[in-house]
Amino acid sequence: MKILQTADNHVGETAYSRIDNSTGLNARGLDFLNSFKDIADIALNQHVDVFLVVGDFFTRVNPHPRYILEVMKTLRKLSKADIATVFVSGNHETPRMATTLNPLILLEQIDNVYAIVEPKTLTIDGIDFVCVPTPVNFDQIKDLFNPMLDNALKDSKSNTKILATHLPLSQAVTSSEKILETFIGESVDVKQIPKKFAYVALGHMHNFQRIPHGSTPVYYCGSSERYEFNEEHDDKYAILIEVDSETKVIPIKLSARNMLTIINADCSGLHATKITRLVLDAVEENKDKIKDSLVRVKLENIGIDEYRLIQWDSIRERLDEYGAFDLRLQPRTVVSLPAQERLEGEYVFPPSKELELYVKGKKEYEGIKEKLLKLGNEVINEAKEIVQSET
């Protein structure tokens, strides 16, 4: 059997300001959609039997209808080619509210498409796909994983089993998944995974990596697109798995939007004119790499008065001239807010920052500040989900 593994596609993710003129959708969002389409083409060209998507296919529970339509068109092509597509739900598409529908269920309306939202075993051509999706209370995954796995294994009869699950392993290298959603629980230990599987397909960590576990091949394929600039130099992969008398694992490199940091400078004591010139010189030095790239300008320790005088418009114009896909400006000034015993209403920031200021301003929270911040950010994320589902 030939299987193509992907995960963390985050279809529906939007970032940056550029809009695609032909669709009216966020242009970066189309990157994530097109990445999935490219991987589906690999599945067709490789004549795989199973296309396995191990969680966080959608980046939220209410993806734009245009994304759903384009995904369903792609899945129909796979279905007509007699390729079974298996989606295992991840933490991003798993609703926290009982009244919210998991969007993966919509995809099951297509023949040969299976959406796994509860632990179960799916048998395809004599091979058992033991699927453990993300529970609603994801932060408790360490304690919940083995009971869920036992539940999924109840219907497993084949001697050849493949585990497909979306979870963080404590042995894994972390990446941009930490930015997308707050996780305050304990990670699963790889020792919790029995060694009876021919292959273990994992989702959640955005880095491609193998987790040592004796002779059992345990792999994160990683995300299909770069999400943050900490992945600037990371390649992205899907994984082709051939299961016969033994398991063969073949990483397939994907095309992903290029990310380029053109400058990362300490601007302590520099005037705005000098800072502007530094950035424009960096643009010129990188002009051959800028076209179609996400470009970052990272500047540290800018005097607050100088910040206002930097010629940001000239910088943007020069980057547009060289065809930059979009721009992230990361200027950081040296002015910070004073520490206070009490914080009044004069500061107005995003909720996460207001929370940070409040918690750090309370002496009685010494020792538990980090935990409170994580819990608070989880509540903020849940509130965002409610707003998104109602708009």
C-alpha cells in the first residue's frame, strides 16, 4: 500500500495585508490552499492508495465557504482516481462548543473521504488505520491519549496497523505551532505509543522530524507552508509511505512561499535618517531574492522619537518595486511601560497585552504568573472562536 501523509495545512489561515484581486481572498490564505492542492497532485501522480491528513487541515472551525468549495473540488479528483482520503481531526478544527460543527464532517459528503472526529479504526485494503483525533480538552492529551487509543483499537483486527494521531510529543522539536494556539498541558511521551504499529503518522508539530522509538517509524511530516519567520530556512515536506513486508518512508519536498529577513539590526543611538538608509541598503543587497518573497525588516532599540521619522513609505515603495509578496515590519522601540502596583485604564492594548500588564502588576500572583497568562490566553482564544462562529 502507498500512503501520502500531510498535516497542519491550516487551510483558511489569513495573514498579512495583501488581497488576491481575482478572488477577493487574503493572498497568504491562498498560499495555504494552493499548498494543499499541490500535495493532492502529488498523491495523484504517485498513484497512492490513501491520502492521510493528520489534523489541523483547517485553521479554524468556520472556514470561508470558498475554501471549502475548492477543497471539495480537489477531493473529488482524488475520489475519481480511487484514492481514499482520511482526515483525522486536530486541535484547530475540533470545536470547543457542542453547538459548533467540525468542518471536516462536510467533506465526508464525497465518496472515499473519511473524517475521523472520534477514536476509531478504519480498515482499508486489509490495513488498519488506528485514528486518535484531538479531544476537546486538548490540554489533557497526556492523560487522555492512551484511553482514546485503547478505544480506537477495539475494532482493530489486522496484523498491520498504522497509527494516525494529532498530538505533541515531549521528544519533538517545537516550531510555529506554539504561535497558533496556546497549549498549557503536558505533552505525550513517545513511550505511551505501543511498538506494534507498522508506522506512526503524527500531526501538530510544524517541523518535519522522526521521533526515535525503537524500530517503529514515528514521523511528523510538519506543516505544508511556512507560518512564521522562525521557519524561514526550513524546508517543508509530505511523506510517502510504502507498507509491504517492511515500511519504506520517502520525504517529498514541497514548494513553499519564500521568507526573507533582509535586515536584523540593533539601532541603538541611530538617527532616523541612518536607520532608513540601513534598510534601503539592505533592500538593494537582497533585490535578486525579494521577488515573490515574504520580506521581514527587523529593527531593535529604535528611539521612540526617531521611529516616527523613519521613511517607512520609501521602504515599502522600494520593496514593491522589486516584487515583494508582502512585508512584515518588526520595529521595536526602547520605550517600555513603567512597572506599577496598580494599573488604571489609561493603557489600551490588545487583550493578551492587557492581561499581561494586569497579571504582572499584581504582587499576589508571584510564582503563578506564567500559568495565569497561559490560562487567560486560552480564554481569549475561545472568545475569538465564538466571535468567528457568529460572524
